[in-house]
Amino acid sequence: MNSTEDTEPENTNKPSSSARTLALTVCSAAIGGTFQYGYNISVINAPTSYIQNFINDTYMERWGKGLDTPQVTLVWTIIVSAFSLGGLLGALLAGPMAVHFGRKNSLILNNSFLFVGTVLVLTCRKAKSFEMIILARFLVGINAGVSMNVQPMYFGESAPKHLRGAVAFSSAVFTAFGIFLGQVVGLTELLGTEPLWPYLLASNSLPGLIQLLTLPWFPESPRYLLIDRGDREACVRALRRLRGGTAPVLEMEEMLQEQQQVSTDLNSGCAVAKTPWSLFKDPDLRTQLKMAITASSAMMLCGNDSFYFYAYYIFLEAGIPLEKVQYATIGTGAAELTASILSNLLIERVGRKYLLVGGYSLMSCWIIVLTVALTFQRRGVAGMSYLSMVCVFCSILSFGLGPAGVTGILPAEIFDQSARPAAYMITGSFMWISLFVTGMLFPFIVNNLGNFSFLPFLTVCLVAAVILGLTLPETKGKTLAEITAEFDRKNGRKKKRQEEQVDEPIMDHYQLGKICSFTNLTDPGLKNGD
């Protein structure tokens, strides 16, 4: 009787306490996570001419002669491409880091790459070395590659089932926010000037510092603690903090069932993480892997980043003065941010599949209209430049509405705990390779196809919409077991579950009916504490 009376006041505050802890965890992880990806993609655009002048001046001081324009462009291309190559390495590092250090600690350690890059950027002018910028961008790319994989994993494993999509989609919201803020900080009134460009590139250290100071105070992923580390007491403590004081019974049962199903080390009782190669060889997960690779590759090959590049010229053609184009360009970042916020509100109502397929379908429509508008614009038809502007904004809105956020959620929802890090390594690698290929080929596509430059992206959008529409099951509000069963039905097979090979039922084995008191999971000293 006394215990129920004691817990009554806590229950009244449980929803607000749970929401507050989860929201603060999301903000702390994302501000130094996917935010950095968006910020570092956009912040490099403003100082382009200043860095190119620095490259040429540095070379002239060394060798007594300047570089030709193609040579300067080549060095600049290497600087830009170093970010993608670093991202690829970061994606490959993300899996082992997430397994060995945990999701939260991986994000914290990831800031070391960022801070070293900051030092290089701030001292490159003093050292008269443009090579330091290349190395700095490579290190920043590693930081982005790790965070783009580990953060969705962390969010997907920490959020309750009914909020899993919205919490995981917040990664896309912070990416779009990073793009927008990078455009704002790069204005000539702020840091987008010749004397201040090193500080502009180094400004990414501030979000990293915020994460370094705040994230250690928040809990680790409960699933990682239970399944990977086999630490039930720590899992319960984390769940209590994230759920407002009480670890939900059904959620605990689901995690214990998943722990029983995944491969475990007989000595430690911890899950044995799959390697990328073992994931490729697993026939039961091949369909999920193909789908995740398709989604991650399409996200970078659909041409959204190229719209940002092309928008500059479209705005000039529309008659916007050169000195005002930077303000119009900010509108593109604001468009994606608006769409991602809207999608975050819709994802648990509409579902992942409809947002993903709908986003690519809408992009396909707008690319067709844009191609027609550019063709007529070249022929001098009045008003076509304004229609081109509308198409750019609408296509970016369509991308932010679905593909930008849903893509990062998929591996967290369709793979179990042992396969998830390897799945993110594989899909992240394909994503960064696709980004690198797009960045390298798009200038040649523009030179050769002109007004029809976006037709290759149209093909990608159409193919992605058809494949994902036909093969991707809806994952909204479903457990991993339900999602896996849906894949089995689509594949026309019934996979034997590991629990069927166990003599005792899982619930009897773990005495899940007694979890309400958690006496079998934790010690009495944890009942009223974290």
C-alpha cells in the first residue's frame, strides 16, 4: 500500500519528465551529429573564391609562379572531395566504434576528428599550406561519416516504439538545420569575408563542444546495454531515465526476446556483432540489405545536392542581382528545413513507405517540369526562369519531406541488434560513394547535357520509387519481429525462429511476468533512482 502511494506523485510527472529527457538527449546528440554533416556541406560554399585565391598565392610564394585556372580548380575539387572520402572512412569506422564504445561514447569520441580539423584550418594561413585544408576537410568528413551512422542507431534504439520514427527523423531535421545555418553564417555580413574564412570553416567546432559538454549526462542506448553488453541493470537504469522513472514491461520483454534470438557469446552472454561480409552472405537478410542499399544510394544519386549547386545560376537567370543571390540561396536551405520539420510531424501518422516513395515521385515530377522550363528558358520564353526557381524549391521540399529522413531510419528498423552496426557500415559506405560520384560527375554532366542535366537524376528517382514501393513493407509502429515476418511473407518463405529451437518459452525462461517489480533485473537500490 505504501509503495503505491509513494509512486503516485512520480507518475503525474512521468510523461513530461520522459519527454524532456528524450528531447534533450536528441538535441545533445544531433547538434554534434548529423547537424555537422549539413553544416559542413553548406559552409564550404561561401569562401570558395577566397580559398582558391589562397591556393594560388601559396603556390606562387613557394615556386615563384601561379597556377592556371584548371589547376586551381583541380586543387579545389580535391578539397571538396576530401569531405566525401573522409565520410566513407567514417562510415566504415562507425560500426566497430558503435560496437566497442557504445552509441553515446562513439559520438563523444567522434569530436576528436573535428577538433583536430579545427586546429588545422585556423593555422593553415600562418603555415601557408593549403594541404592543411585538405586534411582538415578529410577529418571533418570522418566526423560526419561516423555521426550519420551512429546517431540514427542511437535514436532508433533509445526511442519508444510509438515515437521511434519521429525521434529518428529528427536526424534529418538537424541536417537541414545545419545546411540552413551554414548558409546564414556564410553571409558576407557575418563570416563570409576574405579575412574571416578560416574562422568560418572552424566554426563547426562550437556544436561539437556543446555535444562534448552535454551528451555525457544522458543515458546510453538501452538495447546496446542489454543485448551488446549483457548489462541488464544498466539497461533498466537507462530505460527509467528515458521513460520517466519506470521501465515499460512490454518494451523490456521485446528487448529480452531479441536478446534471446541474436547470436550470443557463451562466455559473456553478449550479442556477437555481424561483420559486413557475414551480412552479405546471410540469405535471410539479403532482401533487407538490398533495400537499405537502394535507399541510401538513391538519397545521394537523386540530385538534391546538385539543386543547391544549380540554384545559384537559376537565380541569376531569374534576374536576382549578384549581391542578393546569397540571400535567395538561403531560401533553399530553409525549404528543406521546413519540409523536414513537417515530415517529422507526419511520419508516425503517414508512415515511412508513403513518405519515401511519395518524396521520390514528387521529385520526379518536378525534375520533368524543370527540364521543360530550362529548355524554354534557353529559347527566350518569358517567365520560364521563375518557373525554374519554383521547381528548385519544390524539388528540395519533396526531398526533405521523405528521402532525407526516412532513409536513415530504415537500417535501425529492419535489422536486429547484431546486424545493425554492419548494416549501417554498408549503407553508409554506399551513401558516401554515391555522394562522391555525384560531386565528381555533375560538372561533366552539366557541360555535356546542358538543359537536360537533371534527366539522370530523374531516372534514379523513378527507379527508387518503383523498387521501394514494391518491396518495402511499412514499419510504422511495428516490432522487429513483425517487420521480419513481413519480409518473410514478401520473400515467400517462413524462417525458423531461434526461439522455436529453445526448450523453454522465452517468457518462462526470463520470468517476464515478474518484470513489473524488476527484482530479477536489478537490485533494490535502483528502485527509486536512476
